[in-house]
Amino acid sequence: MNHLYHSLSPLVLLASFLILLLSFLAPVPILHERVSLLKVEVDSTASSATKRWLAAPEAPIFTPSFHRMAKRSKTILARATNSTKKASASAGSSTSATHTLNFGPMGACSLPVPTNSNLTCTSPSFTPIFVDLVEAVGLSSTQQATLPDQFPLAPTALFLALLLNVLCLNSTLLSSLASHAPSKAGFLAKKQVTLRKAALGAGFVSLCIGLAAAICLRVQLAKVVKEWNALGSGVAELGTGFTQLWAGFALEAVSVLLLVAEDLTSR
């Protein structure tokens, strides 16, 4: 039975680590369009100012001796006035472009729709700040107020959970190696109990910290989705990153249960 635990635990932990790692690194610095914690589609408006100027004619208009020049100047002024009205009417015109904003633990990306030629992302950070990216899209102050400014602590907590997951994986691998190849790894057999306890402790703490951080992000972004959709200026929804987080932590919980069962059966 212990051989079964030693075979399953490393595989389950490895799958858990890979899933959690992908959800942590998306959409910055990888998987810009596919995985995110929050996805916001918005029509951003950028005003296009029209440069216009009028050159007044230097010739006198109301001088009788220049009757033809005056008539011609009036015609030019009339055309210029019409052009000014058209320019004034088009000065307030705006061009609308649909953008998709993808938010993740380490940053965010802005993707124009339908083309992806102008993808813009923030720099990867454990404390990402989204203000500059949101302002560059051209959102109103009301829209900007509903979006998250930053994730101050959750990314660091997720990173710590990943590190503990790696520690749990390494301890489990060493314990499994001592069980499957005692002749080649006999020096590990004496420390197998210590390795198992280290793996169990690291896995449990990783699970607690990671779930707490994921739940905090889920509550924060669910509020953002509700407020954004209430504005009626676009569609916001929770991304597939949360699905990956739940799947990764579920697999980690399974591995912790396997370690507990192994510890109980080995006594």
C-alpha cells in the first residue's frame, strides 16, 4: 500500500504545481489572451482633435477700387467659414475601439479587438499596479474607479504557496525514491519519516495560504464584476484562472490526504 502512495503522491503534486504555476504566470508574463483572473471588455473612446486655422486675406474688401478683389475675398471667406463649421463639428468626434483587459496575479494586458497586433502588458510584479494601463485605454474616471488598482498581498501569498508546493514535491520525491530504490538510496531510508512529515507540513501550509489568497482575490474581483456590469459600458466576467487555481489546490489537497494516509499506514 505504501508503494501506491509513493507512486501517486509525486504525480498528483507535479500536476498541481504545473496548473498553479500557469494560473500564477498568466496573463503576465505568459498566456496573455487565454488565462486570466478577470476579463473586461470595454468600448474605449479616444477623441481626435482637428487642427484648423484660417488665413485672413490681406487685400481690402470694402475698397471700391478693388471691387473684384472684394468679391473674390468674400467667396474665399464663405468657403473658409463652411470649412470651419465642418471642422468644429468633427472636432468633438471620437473613434471607438473595443479593448479586452485581462487581469492576473502578476499584471494585466490590454488587447484591441479583433486584432492582437497592439498587445500592451504591464511589467511582471508581485505588487502589480494597473493604473497606467487602464488610463492608456482611455476609460472614464467612473470606469477606472470600478477596476482594481493593484493586488497588494495576494500575489506574494500565491508565490509563497508555490514555493511550499515545490518543497512538498521535493520531499515526496525523495521519500518515494527511498521506498522504490532502497539499495541505491539507503541513506534516505533513515530520513523517510522526516521527509514525509516535512512534505505533509509544507503541503498543508501551502494549501492554507494559497486558498486564502485565492478566496480574497475571488471576493475582490467578484465585486469588480458586479460594479462594472452595473455601469452598462461593457462586459466583465471572472476568468479561467480561478478554475485553474481551484483545480490545482484540489489536487494538492488530494496529495496531502495521500500523505496523511501513508503516515497512518506506516505506523
